[in-house]
Amino acid sequence: MGQTMIEKIIGAHTSESVHPGKTVWMEIDVRSARDFGGANVVKNFQTHYPGEIVDDVKKTFFTFDCVVPANTIPYASNQQTCRDFAKDQGIKLYDVDAGIGSHVDIEEGLALPGGVIVGTDSHLNIMGAVGAFGQGMGDQDIAFAFKAGKTWFEVPPTMKVTIKGDLPENCTAKDLTLEVVRVLGSKGALGRAVEFYGDAIDKLSLPGRITLASMATEMGAITGLLPPNQEVIDYCTQRADGRSVRPYYADEDANYVKELTIDISELTPRIASPPKPDNVSPVSDLANQTIDGVFIGSCTNGSYKDISEVAKFVKGKKVFPGVMAKVVPATREIYGKLLGEGHIQTLYDSGFIVSNPGCGGCASGQIGMTGKGEVQVSTSNRNFTGKQGAGDTYLASPMTAAASAILGRIGTASEVV
């Protein structure tokens, strides 16, 4: 019997036999902690392994992205705790100017096809975008990974999702993603790895793949894996600093616990109404919903492609009076490219507020949070009550968010003249 992608990736990181339901010890390529939870990782390490050193400093990192720069004393103190520990141990730390840790991992060539990456980020399954296995874990688990360089993991069963048809011109990777979330629901992939196939998947750019992989969490999945295409392999090879790039692909006779086909040939722009990411409908169904704000960013849609396309779309247009439209690039590299090419100026001229790189509204107290009674269109991945503030958050693509900012209500790009 052949193997799925996750079975091959885990198999390459353990000496044990691999099959669904089997618990194995895995070697880890990258272990990381972000500012949220990072101080507790340090505390657990110092409590349980006093005087010890991390397993391999070249594979161990801190990334600050939740509250950057820190705007409260607790966050500032937690970040400094991590800085002190990193300096003492010789660990590389990506500080408050670097951006979202998962994106930094990909940009810096830390996350490569076939790799295993763990950290304190619940959306580390974003690594499936490059065909890697990423997994968020608790503070004690990550402290142990820092010390041992490995962790135990139960091999999940895999389901296969085939996307039928091409992505319509008026739709984006986020619309595709929201449709998948609608079909699967919040528990449709619970406890499973998901492999995505189809011509539309093959054609997705890396940013589009990041969008889909980042919302595997909202499908209940352990991870969402996209077989790397040549663009992804070339990108990762350029970033790998000489290290080998070895993607894994499922065997033709791999065993799937479930197979599902989703037809997107007639797809229209999608939006998820509060309070659940799987509460998805056509954008046109909500055309009368006025809004107070827009947030464009997060690990799901903070890429250069996402934001530059928004800038081109809004050039010469103005944000609707009374709408607070906010943009947060995912990383410093992305911010710099947008700045150098004039996209930041375009967004400013249109009335957008542009902030420094980071998670933005997905993290408490950051740009993109809502007040009670406020209605916001967001490109992030969650719209649970309280997740992005006390208001109502609708999840949509960057183009839908941008169009809504111009219209002053929920709407599509085709409605903006």
C-alpha cells in the first residue's frame, strides 16, 4: 500500500514504521516560539531543564508578531524574556520588525518542502503551502522540542479533496478557500490531514497556497498539504541557502479515509458571516450590509500579491466616508517592496491606514480590532465572537474587502466603477 504526503514526511523524520493511528517520535527541522507563549516556553525550559542548552540553535527560533512593537507592559516584558534567553542560548530571534513568524519561516528558507516545523502558532499548518508539515503546540511541548529536538506525534489519517474546474476570473484563492470551508464545515476534516488536488490547485501561486493552507485550522484539519509545483520548488530552492529541497508526493495507491470533489467552475466571490468561518455565502447575498471598517492583512492574506493587487484596484479611488480601512503587510520584506514600488503611497492617497508588519487584527489590541456595534470586513481567518474585537467580522478576500471599503457596504470588485 502506498503512502500519503503526511505519511512520507513523518516517515522521513522517524526510524519507526508509519501508518495512521501510530504514535511515533519525530525529529524536527524547525522549532519556534512567538511572543505570545514564548515567555512561557522559556519558563518551562528553565524550570524543567535548568542549566541545559537547546538541542540545536541552528534549528531554534523566536518570532515576534502578535503585538509588535509591544504596547503593554506584559507583552514588552514577555518579549524581553525571550530576547534574554535567546542571547544566552545563541538562538536567532526575529524581532518586532520582522513580521508574521510563519511567513518569515518561508521567506528565510527555514520552512522547506518535506520539512517538519513546530511552534506556538495555531496556524503553523500554513506550512502546507510549501508541502511541509507545520504544527502548533503548547508551551511545554515546545520547551521539550527546544531541549530534545524531537517530539511525539500520532500519524493522522488523510482525506483527499479534489478541486474541479478553473478558478473564475472574478474570484481569488480566498474565495476558493472559503468555499472549501463551507463544504467541509468546521469539523469536516477534524483530526485529519488534507491533501488538495486539481488544476486550480496546481495553478495557485505561493500566496494563494498560503491562503488555503492557513485556513486548514478552520476546517478542523491537522494540516492542509498542497503538492509543491515548480514555482514553489524554485522559490524554496532560492531561499534555502544551499540546503537540499526534497518535496514528497503521495503514491498513486495511497489510502485515503475519505475523498471529496468540490466544483468551483461556477464560483462567485464568497464571504463568511459571523460568528463562524464556515458560515459562507455569496457576497451578493449581503450587498445591503453597511460597514464601519476593513482590515486587509494576517497570515491568510498579508502577502505582497494580496496587497499590491488591492493598491492597483483602489488607485484613483477613495475610501467611503466614515469607513476605517486598514492594511497590515505580513513581513518587513513585503512592506519594503510595497513601499519601493509606490503601493503604500497609493493606499495612503486612497484613505487607507497602513501599519508596520505583523499579525494585525488577529491579535488583541492591534490594528484591525473592532468596537461593540462595529461591522468590519476582514481578510483574516477567524470571525468568532471576540476574536477581532467586540464587533461583527465578515471574512472575505482582499478584493472584496477593498471594494467594500470604497462602497461603504459589502460588495464585489465588479460593483466599483
